[in-house]
Amino acid sequence: MVELVVAGRKPGELAKEFSCHKTIFLSWIRRAAASLKSTASAAQGLHANERAELMAVRRENRQIKPGALAAEGVAPW
């Protein structure tokens, strides 16, 4: 429903269409905006060396995970 508002639909119209109160939609929009902002700022907040370290750790985890699962007798798929 947040996507509908972002696409240009009015919260009041959607509230009537879905038998819901307008303030619920506005609340969802505020939460979605805050979530997007915090996610974007978290990714932007890393220094170059921290970003490189994060990428290296993720790469290492991708390499280690299948071997660790096989050692435990768990299929990696």
C-alpha cells in the first residue's frame, strides 16, 4: 500500500477503497520513509576501509558456509 501512495495515489482514496482510516496509511508511509532513510544512512556511514572489510568478511562467509554445512551433514541447497 505504501507503494501505491509513492506511485501517486492519495491516502484518503486508498483508505476508502480498503475500508481503513487515512492515518494508518500516513503512519505506514512515515515508517517506510524512516526505514529507507536509516538503511541508506547506515550504508553511507561506512568509511572506505570499513566497507572493504565488510565486503571481505561477506566473501569469506560465502566461501566458508558450504564447507561448514557439509561438515555438519547439511546440504547447502
